[in-house]
Amino acid sequence: MANETARSVGPVILLGPPGAGKGTQAKQIVERYGIPQISTGDLLREHVARGSSLGVEAKAIMARGELVPDELMYGMVAQRLREPDCRRGFVLDGFPRTAAQAGWLDAFLEQELFENSEMCPPVVIQLVVDYTQLLLRLTGRRSCPTCGRLYNIHFQPPRVDELCDWDGTPLITRNDDRSEVITERLTAYEKQTRPVVDYYRVQQRLVPVNADQTVIEVTAQIFGVIDSHRSECRLPAK
């Protein structure tokens, strides 16, 4: 493990629809390779909370019910990626979501980060999941409002139907996991994010991973992709 956290990993970009397991796999990558997970949602909340100039501007835009423009998000992402803990690499969560964002990220990495000899080029991993499997994962999710434990009535059900194993509290379905909302989320993903997949595929940088398997099996595939990428990078250990 010491060697895993000594060598460059480079940027790891995880692509996949809601329910594909990006969050779960990002945590596994962080733990194994000792690199940070960068969430654009967390960055936005952080800037708003501490009242940075970018956060103040973003808060005003959101108060009007408008989407935060790319230019503001670019500023937040750029600041975060310049931090010392990103020198060996990082996992991007929720970015890029559009082909324009992918183009900006490429330009930023090329101009600013690749001058650092510790940084490998990005590896782009697409989590591929069958549509029916996605629906089962998302519509089957239940959570305990008391302790926060998560279940899935299809794959990881509680011992007693709809009750938490830990404290017996009735489980709830989040609004985001209702079938009508899920259909909209998947449609929006397909429309907005598919161009990102095409962007990296055209550049022959997209590595598909079968995410219809168990978490352990998917993690093993991802580690294999990253380790192979690091070997090809051939940067010296620090």
C-alpha cells in the first residue's frame, strides 16, 4: 500500500448514470491510492458557506433560481485542483458533466498541472450498467431516517420487510428514488452527459468497465485499469 500512495495516479474521471456506483467506487479509489475526491457539489457549498467571492456570486445566482454558470464552476474547480493534495492525482465527482466542461478540463490540465512531473495524464473510466439493473438499484433503495443505514429491497433487503435491522425504524424512499423522478434523471443524464462519453471515446481515452457486477468485482476492474495506466505513465516513484 505504501507504494500505491507514493507514485502518481493522475486525474481519475468516473462517468456513469445515477445508480452506477460512482460514489462507492470513488471512495475505494481514494482509500487505495491516497488521493482526494473532488466533488463539485461540495465545492459549491463550501464557497457559499465561507462567503468567498465565487461563493457570493454563486449564491446570488442560485437565489434567482438560475443555474450556476460554467465560468464560476471553472474558477472553483481550478482553485481546488491547485491545492497540494492534488499533486499526485484526484478523483473527479460530478465533473465534467458536459463536453464543454471536458474541453475546459483538458486545457486546464495541459496548461497548469502537467508541468508537474509527478502528474500522469487523466484516465477516464465509464461505468456501464444495464438500464433494467439501474432501475432496480434506484427504485429499490431505502434508507433509515434514524440511523441513516441504506438498503435495497432487491439486492440487500432488511431482515424484516421495510424495517431497519438496527433500530426497527420504518424505512423511507427518497424523493429522488421514486420511479417518475428516476426516469427524468436518467433521461437528463443521457441527454447531457452522453456527449462527454463521446468526447473521450473519440480521443480513444474512454475505458468501459462492466458495473453490473458486485461492488468488489467492479472495484477490482477499476484498480486494474488505474494500475495499468500508471505503469504506462512510467513516472518515477517519489
